[in-house]
Amino acid sequence: MKPRNFFRIIIGGLVLISGIIFIVMTEGEAIIGTMLLAAGFAFLITGISRHRKYGDDPESDERSKKIGAYGLSYAWLTGLLFMTGLFWLDYAGWLRLDTQNALAISVVVLALSAPLFQAYLFRKGDVE
């Protein structure tokens, strides 16, 4: 087992236990306990799934790094074009959004487009 995955599992278990203790000590009224539980599960699941998927093999190579970089650059360009579209829709008066909603929609577009582009490029096989 890679040390990185081992430490993820150990940290996840410790954070999970501390979240349970925090919830019990505060009688379930604290949000911090819930956040610790979520973080503990995330670390634990990530460590276990990466160990099962990759084992002791390398997790990335030049092709996957290249695909990841291209996917992120395509996502950045998509976000830029989306925000430009929002600007022009607001300028023309066709769509009125307050700042919080416009930023939230932009973050969602950026966060969803990156893994979608990367998944598409991984399925395609390579970038040119």
C-alpha cells in the first residue's frame, strides 16, 4: 500500500472518530461534528478506493496529465465564454441576475465542465 493512501485511511478514521465523539459530547447539536464526519468519510473512501483502483501502480502518467491539463483549460475557456454570455444577457436586459446568483451559476459551470471535459478526453483516448 502506498504511504499516501495509508495516511488517507488513517486520517479518515481519526477524523471520523473525532466527529462521532464531538457529536456525542455536544448531544448532536453541533455542525462541526457533521463536518468532521463528512471529511472523515471523504478521506477514508478516497484512500480505500485509490488503493483498490491503483494498488502500487503509478496513479498518473504523461497522457493522463496532458488530458487533465487540456480538460481544465477547456473548462476555463467554457467558464470565460459563459460569463461573457451572462454579461451580454445582462447588458441587453434579457436576463437580470444578482451578483450572488451569477457567481453561483458560474462556479457550477466551471466545476462541472472540468470533469466532463476530462471524462470526454479520457474516453477519446488522447488530445491533439
